[in-house]
Amino acid sequence: MKKNKNLLFSLGALVLFIIIGFLYANPVISGKQLFQHDIIQYKGGAKELLDFRDQNGKETYWSDSMFGGMPTYQMGSQFRGDIIKKIDDVLNFLPKPVNYLFLLFSGFFLLGMVVVRDWRYALLGATFFGLSTYFYIIIAAGHNGKVHTIAYFAPLLAGILLVYIRKNYVVGFIVTTLFMGLQIAANHPQMTYYLFLGLGFLFLSELVRAIQKKTPLKHFFISSAVVAFAFILGVGMNSQRIMANAEYVKETVRGKQILENKDAGNSTNGMDKESILMWSYGKLETLNLFIPRLMGGGSNEPEGEAMMTRIQEMVQENVQSQQEMDRVSKGFGNLTYWGDQPGTSGPAYQGAVVVFLAILGFFFGWKKYRYWVLGASILTILLAWGSNFQIVSDFFIDFVPFYNKFRAPSSILVVVELLFPLIAIIGLYRFFNDEKLTEEYKKKILFYVSGSILGITILLLVFGKSLLGFYTDNEKTYLPPFLLDYLVDERYKLFSADAIKAILYVAIVAAALFLGLKKKLNANVALVVIGLVSFFDLWSVNQRYLNEDNFVDSVFAEQPFQTEISDLVVEKVGDNKELQSILQNARVNKVLETIAEKDQKHYRIFNQLINPFGETNTSYFKSSVGGYHAVKLRRYDDLINEYFFAKDSIQGAKTSLILNLLNTKYIIGGTLEEPQVQINPEFNGNAWLVSDIKFAKNANEELNLIGEVDTKKTAVVNIEDQKYFQGKGLVEDSTAVMKLDDYKANYLSFTSESKTPQLAVFSEIYYPYGWIISIDGKEVPYIKADYLLRSVYVPAGKHTVSMVFEPEVIGKGKIISMIAFALFLLLSIAGLFLLYRNKNVPNLVIKE
């Protein structure tokens, strides 16, 4: 009876999660869609990939749309035989972002049912986790892969706990394998990596419990084997994705450094420490898990506009000279954020109620949970501090495998956002249900914890200006007192409003717990009170960062690169700032569209009007020199830093030579209102033949030389490839020509004609895996020239030179993926059959 009741309420909970999702994202009901910055950028960068898929019915794993060309593994490529992704598609049956909210809620509900086996606490925990503010911030920003991966955190942990804690090996194996596979299919390795850092504490906890004989050692080894095999199969089901990305990452900014850089220290693999630690959480800033605007919240809080208006008035009234104005301008940063990060879209707010209950949970929760949860939480907070706690960060960057592949350590707080709701509902469950905890102990801990939290918050409220400052060092240095005082007062108002709310929420929840303890309030009523207070708290804060303003007419979400500014479009845009930015670029987009329509040959465009290396407008219409992507090829990134972001004016002046090398036929300049098109008469073209080779002794010299030599006549080749030319005499031929006959994203064909042997240099980015170059149908070896281009020796005469991108890793990965899924399916069916036949289902009631 109880089992059927739990099942009925569980199904009701799932329906409730769908309702909550649609209530929060209610504009989707009327057909509106989320306008997400990163997704807009994705649509521009992936346009060639998507068009190729539609036109050919198959996939290209290379695209020339951005940065001169790159693999599409991190651009939304699809893999045949990717069964686990099809399962993921089924689970994401709801419109965005309702699908993510549903997965967040329902995934944690499963975890709650595994841990406490009571739908009430599982439902409460689901709202604690599913309403975590950070998730709504990243949804608004368009970090879909990140929130998608996080949504599978809780069910994956549920599977692992079924094995270790519940001793239900079969069901635990199935759940763990399935959600391990789905976790990786969601394709945000950084989030998965951070989760596993936290899960390491669970493994250590179970090992210690086995050594202390609190659980059989045999069970620990069996459980570890089951979970390990589940992980292997989950990974195996994603073999194409993992193997392709593992191959790719070696050639990107996350892989080995190529140039010798004295400023990079001893690190030769992964990103430099400055890049890794740029978004480091401040130590004090961590308290915004409890008070959202302790440091102002986000860089663009709604109150910022009024603050800026008032500041402009004060400057006009008080600043008397240009010198004063220059000094004032140096002092301004983010008006509504004054933390340690360069900027932020919002705080990692966990909820005053959730944090309060989590602290109680560390006293009330079962030992088998609270120690590993506490350890994992402490470590992830220390790592989130990044450069503000250098000793820990340095250790992980230098010694922990793969940690140096990821940037923005503040995002590791997602582990805390999983574990705090977990320990909170465990503590609540024991508070109301476990008679092993005496009433006196519960009352003492409740008084101490609530008194301490309320006392500290009140102290911050009363002495906040002296304790928290509410200004940055830069502001204190450059801003005059009248502006600094104004900023401090306004920021204190933001903080105090949230601090007062936190005091009120904690007081209400503490009172509900106390009355429930004294039997003056029914436990169910107390849980409802706690749930409603937490729900209101998180919902109201989340609305600051993801609300109706984030939803727009579907035409703008589906076609964000508008080329016309009609009265109807202007009316639809209204005062939406995000959409107004679309209209600002409309004239540039029109120019790009016109170029692409009139000149359909293969070439690249350098767009100077919109940040060249932070936009995909250009890529939407034609191949771009620039682009927007966090995982660029290392060699291309080196080129950008050396010649486009060069501090040395001499190097910067050589940019035109690099544009020629990159087949840049058009350069967009002028203004957004009046864009101008400049045809570059000196561009090298798609390919050219040379007979002069200049050997560079190392990568640094290679990169420098391409800005000095005439690359139409001379190829710069690393001395390591000198052996390629043995027996291949190159002789000058002024009549030698090479032209492009056919271009597709993953296939190019050229005709070469010369009287003497030549070296063909292609304005196509060198990538050592997957490209096959053939001359007259016979595969030939090729090398890298001019630091980052493909090059091949071509004999005298007329020849057809073709290149096709057919990465072997895709085929190999497909076979492994299908074998892994077949094993998972067979083992799951066999295990369930044995359970059914033997009727030997383990008792899943919690016992301490």
C-alpha cells in the first residue's frame, strides 16, 4: 500500500514539475522563445554545419565558418549510432527552458526518493535544487550544455547511492550507467569533471566505512566494481564524442602550448594559470550563497540604470575639469557588482532557507552522508576561490590530471548546489522522523545554528558598511568622496534588502521547526511552510535574471541575424535591449548577405565593425577570419594574439599580411550605421604554388616569419619537416597556377598546373587528424606550412589535388558506442530477469 502511495505521489510530483516549469517560463505557451546570447552565437558559427546537414542528409565534422576552419565536435555535430543521445532527446520532450527545469526537478526527486524514501522530502529537495539561482542565470545566458549536464547530476548520484548505500546492485547499475551516459552526452566535460571531484569524497567515505567495519568490505569491493563498470559503459556509449574531443583538445587552447613563452611559467600543457583563474570567487563573496546581493548580485542589476543616471547628474554638477573627468572615468567598473570577479551575470545563490537547513543537516544527517558531503563542499568552495586561495588552486593545476583544461573556477560551486539541498532534506527527515536524535539535542542544535546565523546576519546588517566596504580598491583610488559615498549607500540598500529577507526567511523556518518539534505544528504543515518560504525566496530572486524579458518573438530567436529594419520589426523589438542590439547590426548583416549572394566563391571576410573574435554574424553568412568559441585551435589562437591583439605596434602593422594568408577577400569597416566594404586586392587566394622554402628553427620563429616574408612566393616550414623535401626538388615557375574547383565544408578539390615541381600551400587550417590529401586519386603525405596551413608537394604537370575530412576516430567510436549500449541493454535485461525470478529485491528502507 505504501509503495503504491509513493508511486502515485511520485507521478503527481512529475506532473507538478511540468506545471512549475511552464508557470516559470509561461511565455513559451504563447509561442515565444528564449533569447540566449550564447545560443545566438552558436547559430551563427554552426550555420555551415546545419546547412550541410540539411542539404546532404549527413554530417560534416569540419566547418570553415569560424577561425579559418575547425572541427565541429564542439559545434553541435551529431554522431550516427549515438543511441544514448536519442534517449536524451526523448527526455527533453518539453520546450526550452521547461525541459531543463523539469530535468532538474525530477532528477533530484529521484535522488531524494533513493536517500529518504519519502516523496514529501524528495519533493522539497527537488525545489531546493531545481530553483538554485545559478541555473537560471546560465539558462538566460545560453549555457544550455552546462545546465543540461547539471540536470543529470542528481540521478547519477542516485544510481551510485543505490549501489553503495542501498546494496541494490542491479537497479543501481542500470540507473548509474544510464545517467552516466546521459551526463556525458549532454557534453559539458567541465561540469562532469567537477561532479567527480565531489564524488571522490563519497568513494573515500565508503572505503573508510568498510575499513571501520560499518559496512562489509566485500560489499565495498562489489559496489566499487559495479559502479566502475557502469561508468565504463556510460563512457563507452559516448565513445565517438569522447574520442573525437580527446583528439581535438590536444590541438586547442586546452592542449599543449606550442610557443615558448617566458610568461607562461612551467606550464606547457593546458591553459595558463591567469586564464584558468580569471573568474575566481571572492572568499567573502561565498556568502552570497546565503545573501544574493552581498556583493551586488550581477554586473547589470535593474537598479544599475537609475544609479548611472544619478551618477551622471552628480558628475555634471561637481566635476569641473577634463582632468577630473578622466580620473573619475578610471574609477568606474560595475555599478551593481563589486566582487573579485571581472564581472558576473548574477550570484550563485542557493537560498537562505536551503543554506540554513544544510547547516542543520551537517548536525542531524546520517554520518554516512554528512562527512563526505561536508568534505566535498569545503573542497569545492576552496577551489572556487581560485586565485584568492592560490595554494589549493596551484596544487590542482599542477598535479591533478585535466584540472588545467578548465577555466572559471567559480563554476565549481555547482557541486555545493547539489550537495546542500541533499544534506538539507536528510537533516529534515531525521529531525522529524528519527527518534535516535533526542528532542533536547534537536532543540539545542536548532537554537545554536539559527541563533548564530541570525546573529551574524544582523551584525552584517548593522555594521555592513565598515565590514563589507561596498567598494573596490579601484573605486576608492579614483572616485571622489561624493561619488564613492553615493555608491556605498546605494549598494548597501541592495545588500540590506536581501539581508533582511534572509533574516525573515530563516526566522520563519526556525519557528516552524521548533513548533514542529514541540508538536504544536503538524510535521506536514511545517514542511509546507518551509517549502513555500524557500520557493518564494528562490523564485523571486531567480526572476531578476530569467524572466519574461528573456523571451522574444520566435522570429528573433530563430533568425537572430536580421538584415532589414522595418517598422514592424522595430515595433516587435520595442525596448528589449537584447533585440535592439540585433537591429544595431542589421545593416552590417545586410552587407554580409549581399556579399555572400553576389560572390559565392570560397573566401573569408574580416569584420572589423563587430568584435572580430567575439561574434558569429559574419560566420552566419560566409566564412570568417574571426568567430566566437571557447575552444579554438591553439595555432589559430597564437596567430590572433601575435598579430591581431599585438601589444607591439610593429607586429600589429603586419595584420594585412596575415589577412592575405587567410584568404581574406573582403574587409568590413566604417560604422554600424554606414558599413563599408573594402576588397582586399592582395589576398593569397584559396591555394598557391611556391618553390622557395624558408626553414624556421622553432615555432616562435615560424610565427614571426609569416609576418615578414612574401607568403605568395615563400613558404615558412619548421625545420622538423625538412625531411619531407628529401628527393623533392622545387624549381621556380612563374606560370604555375592552382585553382579551386569544388568546395564543401569537408571536401575541397583543386587543379594544379606547373612546368616544375612545386609546394602547394592551401589557405586551410592544418589539423593533423582526419584530413586526407590525394593527388590524382592517390593519397599523399602533407605537412604544415606558414605556422598553421596545410601544404603538399605537387609534381610538375597538370594534377587534381583533393582533400577530404574523414576522421577515423568517428568510425572507431561508433563501434565501441554500440557495443557498450548493447552490453548495457543485455546486462540490464538479465539482471531484472534474475530479480523477478528470484523475487529477491533488497529492502530499501533506510537504516542507520
